[in-house]
Amino acid sequence: MEAHKSNSITPSLSETHQDDASSNFFQYANISPERNKEYDLQDTTESYIAESETSQSPYIRGARVFMAISIVSALLLLAFEIYIYAVINLHKDKLGSNPRYTELSTFLALFIFASVFQMLLSYIGLRSKNLLLLTMLCVFYCCMLVYTGIQYQEISRFVNEVLHGAWKRATKGVNITAIAVIGITLVVQTYMIFGVLRKHVQWIRYKKIGANLKTRQLYLVYQIHRSLLMLDFFFFLGFTVQFIVIMVQDKSSVEFILTVIVLPITILLLIFCDFAITRELAWAAVVAIVILACGCAYVLFKTIRLYTKYTSAYHLGFKPGSYFPGRKSLVTFGVLTLVLLFATMTLELYLICNFHSGLKNVLIDSYSRIPWGKSTAREDESREESLEID
């Protein structure tokens, strides 16, 4: 009888473990055991949302500062480059040769485009929380520094030959200040990426993706793919704009018209390439690879023409294929565009081979504001739910 009483009073081993587990759970959730019965699923959801918003608030503050630095830097560079461009136009008659004026104008136009493009990179990188794209932005700043150094040499030659007095001092000062602005922006934003934004992005990404190594690897490849698409956009458009400005003198020719039409189509095609990957549309991704291959063929054809007899058709050289102002910049952009397009094709093919591996669930919010993008996402979700039920 006493044994029976002791057994009824003393809790069993399983009950002890359950009590320990429940107390550990409520300690982890910051909820006292006395509130066990008051614990509600709605309270849990609200606390999780509040925690998520709190964890993102430091990132939002850092992102705003980062974007503000990009905007201020871009506006300063735009002001400097517009000033130099205005000075060149005011003293255009002293340059002596039209190709020389065209080369300097193209040089400055590309730099203005780069200033606007770095704001676009900053916005997309911060909005998508793509640290890799922001890191590529820092590499882009390094390229701008090199480009500014080349610009300083070219403009200094123009300044020494044409300008005098206050014009000469002001133009040299603006050139040096532009280099300083890019250098300061590079240092400050590099610190912000690795010292401020990185830890918050890693935590947000972990909550979004989880600990699955395969999904994390695919997400990293996807971020590289999207970053390459952004660089494809800049270098392809830069190459095309230089080609029509320097090479095609007849603005009413068929080649000029077709090249201008290519520019807006390029933007749509690059967006199409990214959309095909985010929605794991195999047929669209294959079409995207074909488009990228056509882009490689186009750039290669245009680059080869710079060294062949067809150069004489533009009346730029005394002999077919001889050097003309701006060819070095054109070839540089052409080679970089080819390398980037080939790398993009490789990653596109890799992602196609890894469709239906969990990446689509991570990217379900991409293009959700577009009507057909939202419907496609819903169809994917319903299809996955039906498969789970089956």
C-alpha cells in the first residue's frame, strides 16, 4: 500500500522529462511556466514579427546612410564632369580635330553614365540585401578610380594645350577633386559593407534561407548571376554607345538606327534572364542563354571590325584597320563585355541544372509586384502544396 502511494505521489520519469522540456521551452521563449495556459499562438506570431522588424531596423538605418553617401558622391561627380564637359565645349574650336573632341566627349559621357549607374547598383544591392553586389560596387569604384586617372592624363593634355590662367587651374582642381571623392566614397562604403551591414544581412539571410547548405550555395550563385547581369548592362551599353558615337558618323544610316534600337531591348532582355531564373522556367532560361550567346556574337563582330578593312567604311583611318581616337576604350569595353556575358551564360546553365532544389521558395518574393510574376508565384506555391499532400 505504501509502495502504491509512493508511486502515485512520485512523478514518473517521462513526466519529469516533459516538465523539464516545457520549462526549458518557456525559458527559451522568455515565458514563465505560470503563463503556460495563457500562451497563445497569436502572441507568438506577433512577437516573432516584432523581433523580425527590430532585427531589420539597424540594417535599414545603415542602408539609408549607405544610399545617402552614394547619392551625394554621384551628384558631386556629375557636377564635376558636367563642368569639364562645358569647358571642352567652350574651347572646342581650339582642339583642332573633330576625332579628338569626340574622344574626350565620349570619355566624359561614359563617366557620367558610371556615376548614375553606381546609384542604381547601390539601390538594387540594398533593396535585395545582396552584399555581393555591393562588394562589386566597390570593385566598380576601383575601376572608376583607374578611369579617372586616365581621364586626368587626357584632360591634362587638353588643359596644357588649350587652357590658360583661371580656366587651367579650375579644370585641374576639379579633376583632382573627382579622384578624391571616389577614393573617399570607396573607403567609407567598404567599411559600411563589412563593418555595419554584413552582420545584419547574414542574420536576415539565415532566417530567410535556413541552414540548408545546398540552398545557401544556390542562393550565392544566384546573387553572383544577378550581379553579373547588372555589369552586363553597364558594359554592353557602354560599348554600344561608344560604337555609335565614334564609329557611325552617318546618324541616318541603318546601322545607327538598329544600334539605337538595341539599347532599350537590352534592358528588357536582361530582366527576362533574371526572371527566368527566379521562377525556374526552363524554356525561358534556355531562351535567355540563346540571347546571351547572340549578345556575345554581336560584341565580337563589332570588336573585330575595329581591326579589319571595314574600318575604312567609317572614314576614320588613312589605312584600313589603322588606329583612330577612342579605339582603345572600345576594345577594352568589348573584351570585358565578352567575358561578363560568357560568365553569365555559365551561371545560367548551372542554375538550370539545379532547378527544383529549393531556390525558388527563397526567391518567391521577387517580381511579386508584377501581375504575371505574382500569379506565377502563386501557381508555384499551389503546385508544391498539392505535391506535399499527395
